[in-house]
Amino acid sequence: MDQLLQIPLSEIRADALLRDRSVLDPASLADLTLSILTDGLRQPVEVWQLSQPTETHRYGLISGLRRLTAFRALAHGRTDALFATIPAFLRTPADMPAAMAAMVTENEIRAQITPWEKGRLIIQAVTEGIFPTPDAAVAALYPTFSKQRRARLRAFASVVEALDGSLTEPESLTAQRMESIALVLRGDIADLLLAALGHVRGESPETQWSAMLPLLREGAAALED
């Protein structure tokens, strides 16, 4: 049986595991906060006990970022302890792949997730040791996707792996642009893209795209030869 705990908000590290929703919609979050205040929390969050806890954090968040954020908003400025803790299912490492798959399914139903966020989750799941390879992560997290859709997800993951930290607003990249980048990455052009982006670091997404575009066209043409 899953262990249900009341965990202090301060002990949960929300960013211990990068998730497929890095941007929260303010209006939706406000609605959820009001719902929790009025009717209480209907679904506990999911956490696991960190293998290397810190003085402030004992648990990492698997799913429930919106719920945790809403609880923290409700707890802010209060003098009582009404929202100081949150109901949470404590998952074991063996449970984490299934818990992550459930989280992905929930988010796919609830809202449109950007290509970058999907690729980011896949890479992080491998980095955290939850899955051995991006292919394994895609198969487990998106079991109902067709072969073609899984290939697109692996392409998104390759872009995140190559360019993470170099783009101003990577979530703004369309699926078509992500696939264009992934295509030329097969030709070992990652270093050139990073160099081009280095000259426009901090600039707008369109400026960064314009900096990459000549290389993307050249790389695509070389692959056709």
C-alpha cells in the first residue's frame, strides 16, 4: 500500500526532477488555489526520499508541481500551520518510472506541453538514472504513441541534450523548428550551433533562430547530397 504522509512544504524540493511542465499558467494556478482553499486537496502530490538530503530538503517532487505551488501560495503570510504541510504519497525508486508515466499522461490530457518540455523530461529522466536510455524513457513515458511520434520525441530530446542552457526561451520553439535542428545534429553540427548561439546569448528567440538558420540550411543541404 502506498504510504501517505503529511510533509512540510519546506522539506520538498520542487526542482529535484525536471518535469514536462516548466511554465505554470497563472490563471489555471489561481483557479486551483481557490479550489484547494474551498474544497481541500483532492489528490496528494508524489515524492521520493532523496538519496542525498540536504539540511532543508528531504524529499524530491515527482508529480504535483501545480498543487505544491498552490499550497505554498496559500501558506505564504499565514500565522497558523494550516497549509504548512501537504498530503504526499512517498514513492520508492522502483515506483518512479510508473509515477512519472502517470504524471506525463495527466499533463497530456490537461494542457498542451511544448516540444522542448517533452524533450527536457526525457533527458532528465535518463540523467536521474530512472531510465537507461532516451529510447527507454520514451517507450515508458509515452507507451501509446506511434512509432513516428516516438521518433519525434527522440528528436526533441536530442535538441535539448545539445542546446540546453544556450537558448533564451526554448519553450517557444515549434515542433517543426525542433525537428529541423534535430535533423542537422545528425551531421555533428552541434558545436557550430553552440558557437553561433554564443554570439547572440540572451537575445530574443527570433534573433537566436536567425543566427542558427544559415547553419541549419547548410546542414540540411549537406545531408541531401
